[in-house]
Amino acid sequence: MRQKNWRAVIVGGVLFVLAIGFFIFMMGMAPKSNDPQALMETVGTVSGVVGAIAIMMIGFGLVGRKV
């Protein structure tokens, strides 16, 4: 039997929501930027990395470890 790591699942979920929120927040600020394309490329990269880490944390937390 495997025991799920609920702390990792919860932290992964919070990180995923924060990544989406950061991307949406920065979309509102992009028109005010001098170079909106470069800004959104950087924001997309950061949000993508944080989102991928969040999904991996959720996955590993749900798989769990042997008891």
C-alpha cells in the first residue's frame, strides 16, 4: 500500500494557481511595457516552469511512497 503525500499535493496545487494568477496579472501590465513581447516571453517561461514543477509535485504526491 502506498501512502499519499498530501502536503506535496496541496503545495503543488497552490503553486499551479499562483503560476496562472501571475500570468494573468502580467497580461494586464504588458500593454504598459516598452517591449510587451519580450515581457510576455519571460512571463510565459517563468509561469511554465512553475506550472511544470507544480504538476510534478502533485503527481509525486498522489503516487506516494511505500509504507
